[in-house]
Amino acid sequence: MLFAEKVALVTGAGSGIGRATALAFARYGASVGVLGRTGEEVEAVTAEIRILGGSALALIADVADEAAMRGAVEALADAFGGIDVVVANAGINGVWAPIDDLTPAEWDETIAVNLRGTYLTLHLTVPYLRKVERGAVVVVSSINGTRTFTTPGATAYAATKAAQVAMVQQLALELGKAGIRVNAVCPGAIATDIDDNTEQRGAEKAGIPVTWPEGDIPVSHGKPGTADDVADAILFLASSKARHVTGIPLWIDGGQGLLR
């Protein structure tokens, strides 16, 4: 039980990568704070964990809302006696559009969820991580903005993902002396529902015409990865097996980013 007696907070845990990660932590012995904006989703994941025999607490909060996040973090620490691991996964694709078409409100929403949300998650949990012997943070970034820059109109999204990696590397040094490791995972194409909530405009105007090699994800012959592929990498980075690893972006894309 790699995470026995550990407490893990996973944001955006109601679906996709967050759900897979929350379930994985529970399977390896952690008590899990399942945080998301949609009550039905987080309650369902919490129920799944309890069916597995694990411990979990449903936490309903928008990661960009300071008061809601403060309450959720305090509730988790009170319920299980502290926090050992934080996975800052919550995020949105937002609107992808040419820069002169992307509205300030659309820009602000992506920044609020992806960047302010990551900041608030760490701002509020680091005091608890300082109290444990070996705290760990994993931020879910993306190949967009870190390895590839060809998604038409994804300027706001790419900017937040690049900024997340910068935060990780800055904080790896800042928090290292407290024994807290900070890393990022950068998934490529993963089979989740996030694309269903993406609005894209003006792709022809913003995009660069390119022809990808047949099967643009070499390892999987063009098929996207799974949420479990990402969850397994997160578990490694959060575990004692990665005890001397900090400040890294780990790309989980089957080689996709190398072609772009």
C-alpha cells in the first residue's frame, strides 16, 4: 500500500484524469479528497472509492473561488488529519480562437480556472504539506504550451500550461528546503470528455496547414492515451519511488509531441 496513511487531494476529480487519479490513490491506500465543481460527479467517485474499501471525502468547489477552496481544504485536513499529496488537475480548454477574436472575458475564464485555480490550490495546501515529512505536489499541465504550439487559437490555454510548468520549477526550489517535491505531468491526446466542453472558432485563420504522419502518436499507432496512463505517472511522481525527483515536466504523449 504505497500511500497507506497518506491523504491526497485531487482537484477536477469528478471525471477524466482526475477521476482515474483519485481511484488510483485509493487503491494504493490513500484517503482521498475528491474535489470538483459538480456534486453528482464527485459524489459518484467518492462512492466508487468506498465500494473499493477506501476512504474518501467529496468536496464541491470551484478552484478559482478562494472561499470555496479554503473551506474544502480545511474540511479535508480536519477529516483526515492533514494533507500529504496534492494533485492540481482541474482545468478547462476554454475557447480556442484567433487572438483578435478571443474576447477578454474568454481569456479571463481560462486564466482563472487553469492558473488562478492552480495558484489557489497550492497557496491553500502548502501550509499542510510543510507539516508532513515528505509532501508532494503534481500539477497537470499539457504538451500544449510546453512541447507543441500548433493547436489553432489555443493561446490562452497554452499560456496557462506553460505558466504551470514555470510555477512547478520555481516552487521546486522554493519548497524543496521544506521537503516538498513539485512536479508536472504534460499529457498529449487523452481519451476524456474535455473536448466536449471546448469552443473553437476561426481554426482556419489561426491554424498553420500541416500534414501529420500516419498515426501521429507513435507508441499507440495514433490512438489517444487513457486517463489511467496519466494517473499511473502521477502516482509515481507523488510516491516515495520518485523521492529524488522534483521540478520536472513529464510528457505523457506516446511521442506525439516529438512530431509536432
